[in-house]
Amino acid sequence: MKFVAVSAVCLWGVLCLCASVKAIGTLELMRDAAVGWTGALPCGKWDCECAFNSQRGCCCVANEMSMLEDRTFMRMVDMWEQLTRLDNDIKEVTGNNKIAFTAAMRSRSDCFGPFTSNVPIRYYAVSLNQGNGYNDALGTFTAPRAGLYSFSFTAYSNVGVDGERLYHKVQLIKNNEVVASVWEDNREDTEDSATHSVLVSLRQSDQVYVELLSGRSLCGNSKEYNRFSGYLVYPFTQE
């Protein structure tokens, strides 16, 4: 039984060796036949002279690689042009969307008011005015374009004397209509403030401002606590 197994293994080894020798011989024959070929070489798009007659360092696919590089380069140029056009389109759409402002009443030791009629508050100390929508001479914001806007304002007053009446009221106005207001009317403290934020839909050229009601006053604004600010949340596509 052992003799039969050993014989089988030896036979398998001999067959593998013969197959290897035969394969090597076949490759050598193919190479010799290709090198000794004297007729036209059926290489298709390949450079046959390069493949069979030139030195080993010759790049046999140089033409194919050159064409591939040219196509790749032209595609990259086309993609760059498309990206440039897209960037210009985005800038055209969003370029007028940077609208924001913030301003404060300048510090003063006396009171602003009272007046015999409602008076727009002029916030002279402007720290931001993107889009140039805010006019500090009038205290009025004019919408450069239609959209949804966010506005906030703070009313601060300090009468400075115990028992003195703290009496103020300011309101946000859109085109002569009241949108929001804050007020204080008591003798319990000498200092108070309030802040209000609101979202407002505006058409182009609509105006928004803050006014002090008649008979009221804002006092003790020594640190520019009275402020008015706003910004465009998003534009309306059709005005």
C-alpha cells in the first residue's frame, strides 16, 4: 500500500515538471517567432517598432498616454470653466444678501426727551452697516431688497434719583405702523432696560425705525446701552 502511494506521488511530480518545461518552451518559441517575424506586424494601435526593434527603455504606449493626457487636460479645463461660471452665478445671487447693521445712541449725561410728539431715535454710533441700508442722520433703515429681516432694539433709562419717575416707551415702526414696543412706568427703581426682537417681511425700499413716544424720555445713556440693529435673514426670490 505504501509503495503504491509513493509511486503516485512520484508520477505527479514528473507530470508537473514536464508541464513547466513545456510552458517555458512555448514562451520561448513565441518570443523567437515574434522577433524573427519579417512581415507586417499586426499590432493594431501599438507601436510595433518600439515593441520589437527598439531598446528596452522605449515607452510602447507613448502615443496612447499622450492622447489620454490631452483628453484629461481638456476635461479639467472644461470643469474649471464650469466651476468659474457656477461661482459667478453664486456671487450674483448672494452678492446683495450681505445686509446687516447695528448702531447705538451716543453717550450723553442729559435725557433724550421728553418731546411734544413722537420722535425717531437717531442712533449715531454705527459699528456695522453692510449694504448701506441704515441712515444714521435719520435713524432709519431702508431695505435694499425684499426679504425677511430680523430687528432688535434696546431701550435703557436711568433717572439717577430715588423716587423719580422712570417713564419711557419706544416702539419699532415699519412704514408708519407700529410693529413692537417696550415701556417702563414706575417709581420703584431708578434704572431699567428692555430688549425686543422681531422678524419683519419687507419689500424693497420699506423703512423701519425706532421712535420715542411723546412725553417720555431716555436718561443716563452713558455707555451706549440704547441700541438698534437688524439683518437680512433671507431674500425673497420674487419682489
